Amino acid sequence: MSINITMPALSPTMEEGTLAKWNVKPGDTVEAGDVIAEIETDKATMEVEAVDEGTVAQILVEEGTEGVKVNAIIAVLAEEGEDASSVSADAPAAVPAPSAPAPAKGAPAAATPEAPKQVASTPVQMPALGAGDDRIKTSPLARRIAALKGVDLAALKGKGSGPHGRIVKKDVENAQPGAAAPTSTGAPASPDGLILPQVLDDRVYAPDSYRLEPLDGMRKTVARRLTQSFMQVPHFPLNVDIALDKLLAARKGINEAAPEGVKVSVNDMLIKASAMALMAEPDCNASYSDHGIAYHHGAHISVAVAIDGGLITPVIRDAEKKGLADISVEMKDLATRARERKLKPQEYMGGTFSISNLGMFGIKSFASIINPPEGMIMSVGAGEKQPVIGANGELTTATMMGVTLTCDHRVIGGAEGARWLQAFKRYVETPESMLL
């Protein structure tokens, strides 16, 4: 019996992904554990391993196809002794299998020993795609939907939202029968009508006056999550200036005594100070949910890392228990793999507090949008020499750093946030207290 290979859920919250690359082709023999494909989520590119052995009979979703739903059938294997050519191309469709159980958390592509049961209810005449330079680039699913809706694929040629203008499912669904899909930019309105489409009016911006770069999965996810956060989470900011001189002196001494290859950064020390402050003020290490407020036992610090096409927040788990050298090594590794989009879901999910540091760009002060379900995010500005009044009233200078703590008012009140900032400031201005 043929075996369906389905789109795996590579993280607990994954609903769809991009099938970036196939490492096999029809006729290839695969064994359990072979890497057969690469899947792009909004945050990372991950390899998919086969869990069964057999011969690749059908590849139903072409590489480069976006928006492939979890549990959708993407390929079919023929079992040993089964004629691969006898497996019908039209039997399994690239839609979620109704009887297949959801893949386990982080599991590879699920497979079922039952024969595929999805069949076309009526014969459909598939539209011709042409050849050579005239070939219309489209996914198999988009081609089938176009046939059912009567959409002229030729009118959509080169205007698809997939890679290199490939026509994908949403392009055909948004098109009128016999017409091209809308060419204006932006997202459709949300079901509740609160988010309006973001479009460029061709009467104001001539189409040839700008270059349109289609949104990738990361940009779409960042746009959706931050819009939801800013609309649904009641943000409020708290600001404080912190003297850095003692921390800078401590960092210099730590690095002089550190083993070769270990170099602690200011950001590493801020991660540690944040974790210690969360332990000192546990009411702030919290997340809001409809079922209640979750108070976390460990300080899992998410650190914003800019990567090509967006932002990702790798997590230093239980940072309050780790030394500065350990935090430094771990952070460097996570940041490197984040930029390569090689992080595993458990390495960028599950934080309880976030840090965003733009001080290295000379930014003095800014406020960040909360990363749900975390209750707070701290924005770190540049440290600069400033004139200050000393303890005895004398005029002196100090290296001052401005930070802004953005809080979820459903979880954290102004007094709680202020106490957390006091604890954080104490650890930064007296770094030896982090050793107690």
C-alpha cells in the first residue's frame, strides 16, 4: 500500500510552511532517517527525515511552494514490492488528510500505512502551462484551483507571490475567473474588520516608480504578530537612566581573567542582570492567558537578533543559574545559527522576558513592542559619557545608559514594573551583587 508523506509540524505553533527543497525525486529509494526535504518556517529552515522506507512514487508539492498546510500530503512512497508507476498522481491531493493524526511535537513527516483516500470527485481539465520561456510557473494545487474556478493562469503569469513570480494557491483564490489577481500590495482585511488592507494606490504611486519585493514567511509572521500585540496588549513604558562605569570595569576584569576564547559582552551582563531581577521580583516573570496569569519558575531571556528579512529572539534558558562565560558562549552560538536560520523551535520559543539592544547603533532611547506571551520587554540604548552630580554635590562625568521597560498592563502594574527596574539597576550599577 502506498504511504503518504505529510507536511510536518516543526513547532507547536506552526500552521503552514514553505517547501524549500526536495532532496529526492520520483523513482529514488529512501530509507528511514534519510533527509528527503527542507522546510522553511517563518523563523528557520529545517530538514525533514523519512520515517518509512520505499520508492518515491509521487511528489505532489513542488519545491518553492509557500503556504503548505501542516498535515497536507506532499509526496507518496511506494512500499517494497509495489509498482511505483501504479500509484495514481491524482489520488492523494495536497490538502490535510482528514483521518491522519497530527504529528508529534517536533516530529518529522508523518506517514500512514493506509492507502490514500483523497480522490477528485469529478474529472478536471487541467490548464496547459506552455513550454520554454512561455511556461507558466505555478504550484500543482494552484493549477487545480484555477481549473475549478475558471481562472486564466496566463493572465497571472509572472505576477504570483511565490518565488520568482510563481503562482501559488492564494493568487488563484484572490483572482476572478478569467482575470488576473490583484496587483496592489498589502494584506487582506482581517475577519473582524479591524485591520485594513495596506495597499499602494496606483493613482498616487505609479507601478513602475518602485520595486515590489514579495513578503517572505518571516516578514508576514512578524507583521501579523506585532500588529496583534500592539492592538491586543495594553502597553505602557517605564524609563530609567543607569550608570555603567562599574559594570564596564567589571567586564574588563572578567575578560582579562577569562579562559582563551571567552569574551563577555555588555549584553551578556545585561542578560544576567535581567534574569537576577526577575528572580528578585517574581511577579514580573509572568505571562497573561485567558485562563489566568502564569508565573514562571525560571528566567528564560529572549534576545532580539536582527537577521536578513526580519528578527528572531533566541532564548537563554534559566539564565539566572548560568555564569557569564556560559551565557556568552551560548549567546554567540545562538546568534550565529539564528543568522543562518538554523535554530530549532525550542531555541527561539518559550521566553519569559525580552531584551532588544540598539545601543551599538547609537540609539539613545526607544520603546519596543511586547513579544507575546511575555509580559515585558526591555529596550537598551547607548551608553554615553554625561555630566552628573556626584554624591558630594560635585560636578563629574559618568557613562549613562537609558533603558525603557515596556509592560503588559494586564499582568504588570506600574509599581511592579518600577520595582523590577530598581532591581535591574542595582545589579548593573553594583555588578558584584550578581555573584551573591
